[in-house]
Amino acid sequence: GESVGLHLPTLSVQEGDNSIINCAYSNSASDYFIWYKQESGKGPQFIIDIRSNMDKRQGQRVTVLLNKTVKHLSLQIAATQPGDSAVYFCADDQGGSEKLVFGKGTKLTVNP
Amino acid sequence: DAMVIQNPRYQVTQFGKPVTLSCSQTLNHNVMYWYQQKSSQAPKLLFHYYDKDFNNEADTPDNFQSRRPNTSFCFLDIRSPGLGDAAMYLCATSRDIQGVSTFGSGTRLTVV
């Protein structure tokens, strides 16, 4: 992921709508990607992951899409709830390294 | 429950006074990470241990050191904290390389 800038992108949705959060990554050799959710004052919490040999993976209410051609990752949240309000980060392994590098993050606000 | 525990949750230290943050895990994971997260920014990796092998990020200041006396514990030492070191410090673990990282709740460091 790319971690640049000091201002988080924001996304505001109505409760019940679907949310789509996007992430660009820079290393074409990146093989493993994770989405994390971080609530205020807490550590990041794992949501879903995907490897580069897949282009889609579904979890409970969440779907991750990977487009390797344009180095883009998205997280779709179905029927967004107020409890989904948080900052969402993508992270990738930078081409099989021992570490995860985080993207910029998006602040999701769900309005009741 | 197996987890990653960081103590304390909040730490206030004086400018230039050494401070140590601690992290423990009951997951028996091989890899432990320390991240620094400033307000509205993504977590930034400082260093990590794979078992006893220490791996420092190239841009981590010398002011930051780490110790891992055993599998369960890892410490972050800040030798001479400056005002710019005020941040949330996150500890994370993963079973192996390219594994999902489990994060602690973080220690918020204030430098006065």
C-alpha cells in the first residue's frame, strides 16, 4: 500500500447501503493483501485477506476484489451498519517480504 | 482468550526521558512487530522479530530499540523521546511470514 499524506479519505453512507472502499498498491510483486478495520483508540482488526492468485474473495457481508492489472484492491461492505464506522486500511506484503505495509486508510462513517 | 496485550494503554513521558513499552502474546506466534501510528495516518512499521532474528526498517531512527527476551514478550525502548515521537504504538504478531497479523490495542504515548 501507499502511505502518503496526512488527511484520510472519507466515505459517508446511509445505514443499509453498500459501501465500497478502494486502495491502490505500488508493488507489482505483492502477493498477499489484507483489509483491516480500526476503530477509534483501538488496534487494527483483521477483516479479510486475499492472495494474488485470486481476484475475489467473500466473507460475511464483506467482499474483497483484487485487480492486479491496475494494482487496485477494493473492500465491499454489504448492508452497512453503524458498527462498521471506522478507518479501513489495506495492507500488502510488498512482494513476499516478512512485513505488511499499510495503505493510506479510509474513514467510513455510517449515518443512521 | 489468546491475544496480544500491550501495557500500558496510555503512557506519559518527559522529553528526553527513556521509556519502555511492553507487548506480550499468548498466541505463540513466531513474528512480532512494532508499528508507530500518528494521528490520521497509517501504521508505520518500525521493526520486527522473526523468532530471535531482529529486522530493522531502514528509516527507523536509532532512538528506537527493541528487545525480545522470549517468544511471548517484546519491548520497545525509546532512548530519548522527542515531541515528534508522540504517537500510538502498536504491537502485532503473526504465526509466520505472510500470515495475518493480530494487533494489540496499542499504547498511546504522550511526550511532555
